[in-house]
Amino acid sequence: MAEHHDPNEHQHSEGGERVREVVRDGFTIMLGAASWAFEQGDRLVDTWLHQGHVSRDEGRRRFEEFASNTRRRGEEFGQRMRSSMPVATRDEVARLERQVAELKSEIESLKAGSSVTS
């Protein structure tokens, strides 16, 4: 019996890979932005110190506050990303793959049964 390949199967795997790439790129951008923000924070503290506007302790406190806010906003962004882009769990994918395999088997059985009666 000839093996049947679903022409959409390749598209589904490409789609899943594309989603992974987009998510990976999004997180890479987010990490880059966070890194840039921390560098800017360091520069800001140095500027404050050199201009004599704040003491070292005050500069550290402001930087820690800035870092905490940045971290919190990053976490909130990550939560929004996860909630707006639902991703199936491994168990859900495995269950769906089993269902597809069962349905393919049933279709093949029906095809084989109808070719015998024709």
C-alpha cells in the first residue's frame, strides 16, 4: 500500500517553526532592549555623580529603582506575549498527533474497504 503524505503537513511544520522564530526574535529583541536600558541607567548614574547632583548611594538607589522598574515591565511584557500568543504544551501536541494518526488510520481503512467493494 502506498504511503499517503498530507500536503499540508509541511505547511504546518513550517508554520510552527515560523512561530518559534518570531517568539525567539521577540525575546532576543527584548533582552537587547533590557541590556541597552541597563547601560543607559549606568550612564545616567555616572552623569549624576560627575555633575555632583547625587551621592553615590543616591545614584545606586535610583539605578536599582530603575532596574527594578525595567525588570517588572519586562516581566509584564513577557506575560502579555504569552497570553496573547497561546502555545500548545508538549502533552497537547502529543495528544493531537495521536488523534491525527488514528484518523489517518481510519481513513486508510475506509479507503481499503471501499476499493474492495468497488
